[in-house]
Amino acid sequence: MTKREIITTVLNHKTPPYVPWSISFTAEAWTLIKEYFKIEDPETILQNHLLGLGSGIGFFEQISANLFKDVFGVIWDRSIDKDIGVVKEPFVLSNPAMKGYEFPDPASPRFFEDIPLLISRYPDCFRVFSIGFSLYERAWTLRGMTNLMIDFYDHPSFVRELLHLIADYNIAQIGKALQYDIDAIYFGDDWGQQRGLQMGPALWYEFIYPELKRMYSVAKDAGKYVFIHSCGDVDELFDDLVNIGVNCFNPFQPEVMDIHVLMERYKGRLAFHGGLSTQKTLPYGTPQMVREETKKLIKLGSKGGYIFAPAHSVEGDVPLANMLAFMDELFNQPGFNQKGRII
């Protein structure tokens, strides 16, 4: 079976020959991996099963040493966070109004021009077109999080207009992406915190849910799978997300949800991608602890419905030995036909 076929098997809740994986790293962690293996393209070692197309975080123009501007006009400060950064004031939408603001072109070639090359380079992978900051996150980056939270109450019509326009933008981009031979649309949008939703369930259902339903339906109507990413404690939303077409949830954080209970509860209905602790085990555990947690996750997902990964991109504070430990366990699963010890 190809990697593409194995992921499809998992998403259809059938038993795969082994538990597949798709792992990502921050810039600092990438450097450690590349230096250890003495390679430029880590995919030659990682053997990820998901091929990310488009851009999960968008495209940025560097305007000074640590400042970058995204295609929506938002300025990001990367003096500390080197991967995405922190939104810098003044906010693009300084007032609760859309007057004078124009969205970028959702069909800009920059989002699609490398898709044929990537598919030809990794033809056996499952193809996922990514839309990062796909709704709520895009809204607060434009308006500012505190301002948006107040706007939910003081300017609800503005919030509805803003979210609707963002969804329109994404739908237009999905339409262009569907011209390529892809398998899924991946929506990134953090709603959770360590306990519960950032905006609470009432506001989520009133403002966010209708636009999610509209966006997801475009992918489902085209016969594609829907992947979503939301950090934090959001499992209270799973039933409704499944009902509007979600097939796979990431990052499946063990610190904020009982992954064993959820895997059993949603067997046959929702697949999961993630699960390895990035708050505790990876940065602070021993290599043996990492191995044991990885083995448990592999066993948990052996019947389908699961794609292994750390619960978020591996950070630079994770010891290299811990990175190699979970990779070694993955690559030496029975059934993986390219197995071989890496350490």
C-alpha cells in the first residue's frame, strides 16, 4: 500500500498495516534534525504520510530584522517566536468596521504554484491543502484578540460580517485548490485554551459554527476529507464537528483531553492526528519515557482512526535523543517496509 492508501484506510476506520505518522518541527528543531542526519530535505528521513500543500501559516514579507508582514497586512514580530511570531500593533482593523479594507487575492499563484512539483516529488503521500488561521484566528489577528472579544458583545454585526468575509476568502481558495489532485482540506483555527474554549461555547456556536459549516461543506461536497486543527480543550465540540463533516482532528493534546477515552468514544466516526505530549514528555521526559508513550499510542491506533504525531510541532527545547526515540519506534513497527534503526 502507498502512504496515500494507508491514510485513506485510517480515515475510513479500517485496520492499516501499521500506524502512519506526520510530524512537524519548529525552525530550531528542524536544524537539529538536519544537522544530525546531514541532509537538506528531512522528508527523506521522516517519511511523513501527509503532504502539506498551500501554506498552513500564510506567506510573509520580511520588512526588517524581526518584523514580517503577511498577505493580510498584519505585522508579526519574530524576535522571540521564530516560526510565526506575535502580532504587532497597530492592528489592521483599528475600528470595528470593514470600510476601507480589501482582502488579498485568495487565488494568488503563491498558494498553488508549487503543488505540481510537490506532488511529483512525493507521489505516494496523502495530499492535504492547508488553510491556516482559517476563521477565528484570522479575525483576531486583523482586529486584535481583546478587541474581538469585546466586539462579540458590543459589535456583533461587525463580527458576523468579518467572519463571513474570511469564510468567503477561504471558500474561494478551496475552489482553486480543488483543481488539483488533492485528498483533503486542512483548516487551522485555535479555539481552545488549557481548560475550555477561549470565547466560551455560546459565542462559538453563535458566531463561528455557521461559517465552519459553510466552509466544510465545500470540501465535503467535492468528495474530500476535512482535517481541522485546534489547540486546547475543545472535545466538547466533537459531536457537532463530526456532524458538519470533520474527518480528522489535530493535535489531540493529552494534557487537556483523555485521548484513550476519546479514541474509544469516536471509533468509526472521527480520526485523530497527534497525541504525544509536547508539554511534558517530549521536553522533560527521558528517551525511554518517550518510547513508552509512543508504543502506547501505536497500540491505541493499531486498528485505525489514528495518525501518530507529537501534539504540536516539536520545539527546539526537546532533546535530540527524545526526537530520535519516537522516530525509531515509528520506523520499526511491524509492517512498515522501510524500517531500520536510526540510532
